[in-house]
Amino acid sequence: MEITLAPREQIRGRVKMPGDKSISHRALILSALAEGTVEITGLLAAEDTRATRLCLQQLGVEFQEAGTKLLVRGRGLRGLQEPDDFLQAENSGTTARLFLGLLAGQPFFSVLTGDRSLRMRPMARVCKPLRQMGARIEGRQGGTLLPLAVRGGNLLPIRYRLPVASAQVKSALLLAGLYTCGRVELFEPGPSRDHTERMLSYLGGRLEKGAPGEIVLAAPCSLAAKKLKIPGDLSSAAFFLVAAALAPQGELLLEAVGVNPTRTGIIDVLQEMGAAVRVLNRKEVCGEPVADLWVQGGRPLTGVAINAPLIPRLVDEIPVLAVAALFAAGETVISGAGELRLKESDRLHALATELQKMGAAIKELPDGLVIQGGQKINGAVCSSHGDHRIAMALAVAALFARGETVVRGIETVDISFPGFFTLLNSLTA
């Protein structure tokens, strides 16, 4: 599928973002392990979260739609059942990596796979420590690529230092840690998303914070059935924040967006670039910080440096920040972002390739990009490279190009943001 986009002068409105994708995955998994029925509000209805839900159904978890809410019949830590077919994670790296941790704790056999793209994405960082805990995991290329066969159960506690800051690896080990007897001690070299820790604590998990970068889970423990409300997704909001900041006119209010400090790098960078972005009405919902985000267009932007310490706090927002950099005076240098080569696409290469088609002066580095700002870009025929975030970033660029832009492969946007193009059109009309 493709879409043709014309330039626009303003973006204006008040809107709610779809539910946070990272938190939605965790809400489904941890609700399935709770003692009783969990009511979830605001769950993201997208292809990635659908994959997590279908995998849980194969493990015996029952779901019931109740208007805008989803009821999850928790089976407790020991109530999951052996699946009679492959578990299909589709395109969701979060599903795959978190399920490896979950399956490692189960006393049965299972096989986890994904679509062609996911079967090429690395799983070694998760599998290595899970094997150290006692899980038997076998598969392609020495058990580092999907499909992976998992024989779990009888796990041992682990004291493990993560080689890189990774919320998915950390979360997989915490899920596996629920099935040990003792203390699981993890050490991160830098901050990564802490949604799993927050939700585990909210549901009654016994988590402790030790030294900086240390997370300790005391097991065994049980999880209580409590209501969960999912905030709006900041990574989805990022496309509209940038679009509104770049627009010559207008202002936008995004309501009830998650502003977890491990995710707010996009706000910090936009403010450093000179964008008029404000965080309003802060509160906490089910252990997660939430706020309204207001942004006004018409402000000149300047280029910035985005380097390794900041990358974990905005790794998914790099594509749309690269678009913002095109229109910022001076140079923007992104470094320490080599992880982007291992996403749904090689995002660094995809961004450089597609934005160059539009006339951008952008140079690809081994671990980042150098973008010369203050440019005029032209409409072009572009490809999503099968990547939802590339497709949406190109759509934002198209709003401020000269002439029409065609973005091909937009069906991939349903992975994280069904209805994105309809919403974008309504706010820029």
C-alpha cells in the first residue's frame, strides 16, 4: 500500500494517542500471571500487541472484551499450559524477547518464531543469560535466531551484568526470575525503559533498588489482580510533536501521554533545539508518570548533538528527530545509535537513503547520522523499508517538502499505530 501526501501549513488540535506499546505488551503478560482477573483500559490495539495476546491464548490465557476494556483471566505463575503449535511473535521483537524469558520458567516445551524480518533479528543477548539460569534454548545459528525451541523450568537465580542497556533483555530476565527461588540481581551499564519494574512493583512483585543501575528481584512472589490503565504512547506522540514544532502555524495538545523519564529524551531534544514544547498536568497512573504535552509551531530550530548516553531514552524517536534536524539551522550529529541497524529495518541506512531522495544532505555513519539542517526538501517516491517508524517519519517530512510525496509500504504502520494517517490528515486539514 502507498499514500500520497501534500505539504501543509499548520497542525492544530487536541487528541489522545493510542496506548503505549511497550506498556501494553507488559500489561498483557503480567496480567496473565496474576492471581485473578485484571481489567486493562487503554490497551494498544495493533499488530504487535495482537501477537502477544495470541501467544498468551495458546498458553491457556482467556481474554474478554468489555466495551473499551479488556479482561484478562490470570492463571497465576504456575498456571500456563504447553502450547500445541508454534508461538508466532510475527514482527514483534518485544513479544519474542519477553516470551523467551517467560517460557524459560515453564516446565514444558515450546517453540517461538516470527515473520521473516524477526527471524533475522538477534536473540543472543537474551538467550545467553537464560541458559545460565538453566533454560535449554536451541535454534538456528547456535540458538541465536528464531525459531527457538525452549525447554524451561527449574531455573536458578542469577547475578548478571547486561553488556548494553536493554529493556527487553532486562524484562526477559525479570520474567524468568519470577520462577526462581532467591535473588535475581541485574546490573545495567546505563538507564533503559523501566516499565517492567514499575508494573511488577505495582502488582506486588518484590523489587529492590540497590546501587545505581542495580535491580533486584526477590522470588518467588505472586502478582495481584489490579486494574491497569495504559497511558498514551510517547513514541507515537513523537511524530506529532515534531510535525507541530515544524509547522509554520498552529498548536497541538496531546492528552495523557506517558512521560516515564526513561522515555522523555524526545522532549529534551526538541526543547534543546528550540521547539515550544511544554509538559502539563503531571500525575501518576498505575505506577507510570503521565502528562499532557503542548507544542506550538513557528519557532526556529537549531541543530544539536545526540550521543550514546541519551540514545536509550529516545532510540525509537531517532527517525522523526532526523526529520526535525533537516529543518534546524546548523548541523545535527547522531552517534552511538548502532542498535538502529538491528530494528525492523536498518534504520540508519533507511533514513539516509530515503531522505536523500528528497534532497537532504545527510551522511550515514557506522553508528549514526550527520544531518545538515536549514534545507529545502522536495517531494519524492519513498519506501518504508517494511518499517513502521520509517513510514511515519517520511510522512512527517512530506508535510514540509515542496510538492507531493509518495510513501510506499505504509501497511507496516499497523504494527504500532493503526489510524495514523487518518489522524495526521485530520490535524493538518
